[in-house]
Amino acid sequence: MMKILHIITRIANGGSEQRLIDALRSVPAATTVVVSGDLTGIGRLDGLPNAPTVIHEPTLRREVHIPNDLKCFNQIRRIIRDEIPDIIHTHQAKAGLIGRLANLSFSIPLVHSYSMASHGPGYAVFQNLIFRSVEKRTAFAVDRYVTVGEDLRRRQISLGIRPDHIEVVRSAIQLSDHLARNSRLTAVDDPNACHILYVGSLDGRKGVLSLAPFACQVREELGRPVHLRIAGDGPLKGQLDRLASDVPDGVTMELLGYRTDIPELMGSADLAVLLSSAEGLPQFLVQAAASGLPFASYHVDGTTELLNMGATGVIAPIGDVSGLAAQVANLLSTETRLCADNIFTSWEQSTVLEQYRNIYISMFSESA
């Protein structure tokens, strides 16, 4: 039986964790997952057919801290030596870097998953210089890459990574409930209002503190009430609570907490909004497209890809709240909900698992 060692910086409730779960489901293998102290979403591993052994490694942290990172490097190298896996699969930037460096002593076939880039227009100039350089200089230590989307794949190819070393593998999403909601099906309290929905983590990268100004700007552009609903949890929840109590007349802002009834929420919305500064291919917008729900987003990886595939939406440069709101007013004055249901085959679980299975078998065969 194949033995695979997964290394992931943290396990929360996002797309990276879904990709880990997809990979774990793909092959009958003896699997070990190395993860840091952030175990928010560790329950997502429960009930998997091939339950992994979990090694908690507290030195594997998201933040850059050289003394701690050196300790982490030694610990990961020790784990690789003890586990002797056939394949190493790294997830997220920090685990990817330390995993590939620790593996230099062993030369075990290594695949890295990109759920989003660590460089691009959403990052500061200094970060771009550092992270682009790190990715380019350590690419030799990676045998295969997988990315969640074509935009992200092209961004990594721009670093000089060979195109035949990078394959697009989506995150498996159950879209059948969304595909059934190709119209507003849920009654709303104020049918004259514009109902805007955000679903995701409440953190800085997601731009959630700009949601209230965006809703206010849409109110000005449309000339009718706006109801903003925010589903999710995260470190900025307290600040959002305070913003919700201070929005002007004509705007209401409702924090829903973590929710699992996303198709129903989309069924009562007029627009999905995402103000992230960096993405790979946002699952929230894939779900919106499947529901026939138009979206408004900053121009991050995955947005033009979805538009090109048939989704409906508008995009603006990162930080351009007023420009995005103006486009939304025009979109909603003419838009009907149209579900581009022919674009979603690649998100089906069977397709995703087969892709991972083929990657693992190929790498295992080549190393035999």
C-alpha cells in the first residue's frame, strides 16, 4: 500500500482544507497529516474512509519567525525520516516551503497544492519580491504542482515553473443543491431591497471590513434599500458587530455566524460579494454561479476564469469599492439569474478524486 505524508500549516474551514480532504479520499493509502496548533477544522477529518494519523507539530506556524522556523525544519525532517513515505504532499505556503527544504536530504517525490498564490497584486511590494524569489528558487524541489484554477496556474507559470509540472485540480463541491436554485426561491422581508450576501471567513484578507462601505455605496447607486447578510466566523467578528450597529439609514447589516445552509441563503439573495485581496478560485463564487446568482468581486485569481466559463458578475481593481458598486448598479438593473450549469463537471467529487489518484499513481510508478 502506498504511504503518503501530508504537511499542512493549519486546518480551518477553508478551501485548502477541502483540498486536503479530497486528496485523502482519493486513494487507499496509509496517510499521516502533520499540522500546526490551529486545529479549528480538525473535525473535518473525522469519518474519512482512510482515517489519517495526525501529528501535531506546534512549531509549524503561519507567521515568519526564523528561530522557530529552524526548529520546525528540523522537526519536519525528523518526521520524514521516521515515516519514510512514498510521497509527500504539502499544502499552504509555509508547509510547502519547509516541507520541500526538509525533503532535500531524502529526495522523496513531492507534490504541492496551491489554493492561492503567495504573491500578486493583493500583496505589498516587499512581500511580492520575497515570495516570488522563494518560489522560483525552491521550485526545483517540487516534482508536481496542483492548482485550484487556471488563473492561478498561469500566475505560477510566470515564475518559470514548467507548464507540464502544474495541473489544475478543483476543490470538490457538492453543487446539486445550488443547481436547483436558478431563481430567487426564498421569500424576503423587503422585496424592494437589494439583498447582498457574503459567505466566508471574517478575516483581513477577505476584506470584510469593506463590506459595509460597499453596501452603502450600492445604496447610493441604486437608490433603494440594501440588506447585507454576512455568513461566517473569524477574528474580525467583533469589529463587524460594531459596524453593523452604525450603518446609515437605508442599509441593514446582519451577521449570521457560521452557516451550512448556503443554497438557501443564495436563494434569497440578489448578489454575492467578495472583496478579497487574494484568492485562487473562490468556492463561494463557484456556488453563486451554480445558483445563478451574479457576483461582484475584486479582480483576484479565479474571477475572470469563472466569467469566461459562463458565470455572471462584475469585477474591479482591488480596493475600488465605488467602481465596483457602480458596476453592480448597472448589473442589477438588467440582470436575470442564469445558471451556467454546463461548467461544473470539473468540481464533481468523482472527477477531483480521479485526478488526485492519477497524480499519486504516476508519481509512485516513476519513483519505483
